[in-house]
Amino acid sequence: MSLDALLTVRNKLISSSDLTALVPASQIKVGWQKTIDSFPCIIINQAAGNDVGYLGYATSPSGNKVRREQVTVQIDIYSRKSRQNVFEIADEIVPLMISLGSSKDSDVDDFNDDLSVYRKIQTYTFFKFHDD
């Protein structure tokens, strides 16, 4: 689900005209970027993930095994314009992510000295159940 989750997040974000008015859709990217050279931008990555089989998973017949998958998505927001610009972008993202059924786990602000850019890091967790 990890790539699927990341693409679902990107598709949701680029569907918002309010968000794309702040960050062009071409600057909302999935996966680690070797270089970041255009701002503002949003980078979406998987921060963590796990799978848990429910009671009886090991002995249940195929099709009756219930497994919960958890994916934590990290959204990095970068802007050279201002810290306020990063907050405005983040405020647009929160309701979009919650509408996908995720919960926000963290929200951290910093300044990246190497890039001379404001940065906000948000993480969201999704759960998906599978009948294996």
C-alpha cells in the first residue's frame, strides 16, 4: 500500500485548487528528491509502515485472514517566501488529509540552513484492512 498511499495523497492534494494556487501541481512530488531547486514545493514520502495479522491469522484458511496495514506518510513543505507561507500551505493540507481518513500525528517547523528555506514536516497515518 505504501506507493498507493503516496499516490492517493498526491492526487488528493493536486485536486485542491486552493492548494495548487499556493503550490503548483508540478511542485507536489512523491518520493525522495536528490535536489530541490524550486520553491514552494511539497514532497510526500513514507515515514513508517507495518502489517499486523489478527488473532488466528497463521491458522485461518485463505480468504479468512484479517491483516491491518498501517502507513505513515510524511509531507515536507518548503518555501523561501516566508514562514507564514509554509503555514498557509499546511493549513490547506490538513483537511484534505483528514478527508482521506488519516490522522495527523505530528507537525514540526524548522529552517533548513543548507537550502535557506522554511520547512514544515507533517506526518499522517492511514489504516487499511486486508482479507488475505
